[in-house]
Amino acid sequence: MNFRKPDRLPWCEWPWSDTTYRWIEQGLPISEITVQSELFDYAGACPYAHSVTELNVGRYFGFEPLSPPESTIVIDGTPIPRYFTKTLEETDDYLIVRSRDGTTKKLIKRESFPMPMWLDWPVKNRKDWEQLKTRLDPTDPRRYPKEWSDEYIEYLKETEFPVWMWIGGFFGLGRSFMGTVPFVTAFYKYPELVKDMMEFHATFIVESIRKAVEALGPAIDAAALVEDFAYKHGPHISPRLFRELILPGYKKVTSFLKKNGVDVIFVDTDGNPNVLIPVLLEGGVNGLLPLEAAAGVDAVALRREYGTSLRLCGNIDKRVLTKGKTEIEREIQSKLPYLREAGGFIPTVDHAVPPDVPLENFRYYSEYIRKFL
């Protein structure tokens, strides 16, 4: 990510759970992907743990997680105390639940990797937002993982794994608590509310992550703001509105990170964010992922346009993996030779390997991409 020449490129993937199950049906040997891990009984109610078996497909194919669980810092940015979770309706096919984040969702039972249908959100007006603020105390000690300690800090400073910090983003805040359409229209109908939400969130982020960032400093290899503010044809917000209402918060967060030595800062968004890239760079961001090819994002074009000012991760078109060897080879050849030489790039399928990718196709992809690492 600093444009120096590595001994090899990392190769990172994330297959859906349903993808793994289908690959097992197609002949993926279970014995080659099972690993043992430790699980505490009853969420810590008993002072002992037992071993559980997990499926690790990366062990078989040779790829790594982009953000290893053992070195991923998760500071809880959700409402504390939680909203009480309850089932509002249930049929043979779906559940409608009020979730602990205050949203109401419809969940399809037979989907192993379901995307919920959001039905309602906790914030509809200024009064709702003021009530939600009471659950967003950044100094609440419950925001830190239970294992947070001097020992854990020392581990993160010494580990050979990359240390990531994932942070709930600004558009992500409004989308999560208001819903995409109500939040987007609020930029026009209730700009003062949006401004207050963005200013509050900037302070909330800095104060909630302060202890971790000041303790670890440059031992944090990368931070990522999780936004999802774009779709296939572009972002949900214009550069003008982003600059006016969101950019000041970005600058506050990124300046705090950089002051403490965290110099690789990604934005995680699906879709096509291209027209926002200049504003993101102005806001202190210097990385983008997952670079969805289906939305017209082209890592080669971005590297040529932005040079070393922008780190890139992703952009291997997931749709190609459903086709054949020729298409897989063409996709890799069109990107990897140039991007490896240019630097600042980590290859991965653009946002998870879906279950319609056959085992044999992924096996060939894994063999072929290693030639370019």
C-alpha cells in the first residue's frame, strides 16, 4: 500500500457461506478446509471454552482474508444500550423482526446469505435523532472488545498480520438509522438535521476510537470507513452536497488518524463512486474497495488517473468466474500485470465470491492468478 515492491502480492478472498456449501457438494474435500477454534460457552457465562470446527476455504486454495479476525479492531459504533429485539411476524417463509439497531427488517428463512428487506428505521425527525444520541456515548467502555488489554495491545503491535480498524461511515450512519431514501431526501428537506448528524458522528468516531488509535498508532496498518454510498450508476449523493455536509467530518476523522500515524485510509463502498473520488482525496482518504466491475469501476483507469494518491483493492469481476477459462484468463491479464507493476493494489474478487461460481472455475482461477502475484 506504500508503492514499494513486495516479495509477492497478497491475494485475498471472501466466499459466501453458501458458496462453500455448494463447493462441498461439488467435491471440495471437507478434511482440507476444517480448522479448530475456541468458543466460550454461553457467551462468557461459564469460565471455560470448548473447541469448535470451522470451514476455512482459504486454507485449501491459498488465499488470505483481507482483514484477519485476529488482528481486526472492532470498536462498537452501534446504539448502546441495544434496542430490544423481538419478532413481529413469522411465517414458514420469512421473519419480520425489530432488530437491536432499532430497524425493522424482513428476513427470508431459506437464504443462507440473506440481504434483509428494511421496512422501518429509528430516526424520522429531529426528536428521534435526539433520542438516539442518548444511546451513542462514545466513551461507553462496552464499545471496546472484551479482550482489550495491555496484552492485546502488545499482540497487535507485534503481530505479522495486517491490523485493520473498520469504522462506521457518515453516509453509512444516515443510511443505517434513517434508510437510504429518507436520508437522501433529508439533504434537501432537513439540511440542518443532516448537518447535526454529520458533526455529531465525526466527534463520536474520534472519541470512540481515541483510546485504540493513541495506544497503537502506526501499528494500525489500515483504517476503513464503511459507507456503501453508491450504486451501479453512481453515488447517492452529489459532490456538492458531500463537500458541504460530509467533507468536514471526513477531515476531522482522517486528520486524527494521520496525526497518530495511521496513513492508509480506505472507503468501503459498493457501486460506482468515481465522481466522488476527488472529494474523498480532499477529505484525507487514499484508498477504495471493493471496486465493483459490474458498476463500471476500472482499477487500471483509476491508477492511470490518480497515480500513487489512491490505493486500490478488489476489481476482479465476480461475473467472469461463472464463465470459463478463457474469460478468467482475459480478466486477470487485463489487470494484474499492469497493477502489480504500478503498485498500491491488492487483488480480490469484487465483493465476495457468490454461490453461482462453480468449484472447478474457482480452482482454475486460483491456479491462474498465482502466476501474477
